[in-house]
Amino acid sequence: MLFVRPSELRRAEWAQFDLDKGEWRYLVTKTRTQNLVPLATQTVALLRELQALTGKGRFVFPGARSTLHPMSEAAINAALRRLGYDTRTEITGHGFRAMARTLLHEELEQKPEVIEHQLAHAVPDNRGSAYNWTKFIRERRVMMQLWADYLDKLNAGARIIRICGVAG
């Protein structure tokens, strides 16, 4: 639902979340800039459930051996392998970002620049980044809800689309 970098997800701290506002603010590891992730209502509901389990600690996803550290770098891909996916040829934790980017643009007709901001990518501008301070927060909030609703439809058995000629 969030399509952030796996390293940012696994290091997420409860103090970074405002569930009442539906926001997650954190420092982007690649650019050392602040990012705001608008949270869909489904995401907030899941986080509130998770908070009952890990909310007394620092990390949203604490490590298996110690709650003083976030889950390991390998945890997301290991979970995918336990679910039966081949993380060399089918999907990785990071691959969900590319999947979200593709589906948001192709299927849900979202603007590339809004998606790129949500991915915390540098967005080129013909006037130069020094003059482009846009964040598209309203559009991103709508997009994140649209994305969560789309995932719910897929989960409920909606039409599956072909990506690169393979039905999934």
C-alpha cells in the first residue's frame, strides 16, 4: 500500500506516524530529504492493528531477535520466499515500487510527476529543481486512497491484468 523503499519501511518508527491525520513523515535515505506519505484509510486501519502488537516499541517492524533494532534487511524477501515467490525471478520487496509505478500510471491513469513525488524520486522540471517546490500533497492523498481501493478490488477477485505478457 505504501510502495516506499524496503529499507525505509523496515526502519519505520511509530514516532514518524500521525494516524489521526493519516500521515507518515520520514527522512528519505537516498536524498536525505523529508518525505510525507499520505495514508489511505485501509493503511491506517492496518497500522492501528499493528500498533497493538509493536506500538510500545520504537519500530513499527521490530527485529525478530531484538525489538531495539528494526527487522533485518533480508526479512521482506525472506517472507516473499516463504509465500512461494522466487525473489530472483518473480518479485522482490523493491519490485513492488515498480509495480505500483506501472499500475498507477497505466491502469489508474495517475500523473507520472505525482507518482514520482510519492516514490520520493527527484522530479525533473524544465525550470530547474531550484524553482520547483511542488509536492502534490492533495493529489497524492487521493492517489494513495485510489491505490488502496484498487488493491482491495484485486484482493476481492477483480480482473487481473497482464504485465509483460504474463497473467498474474
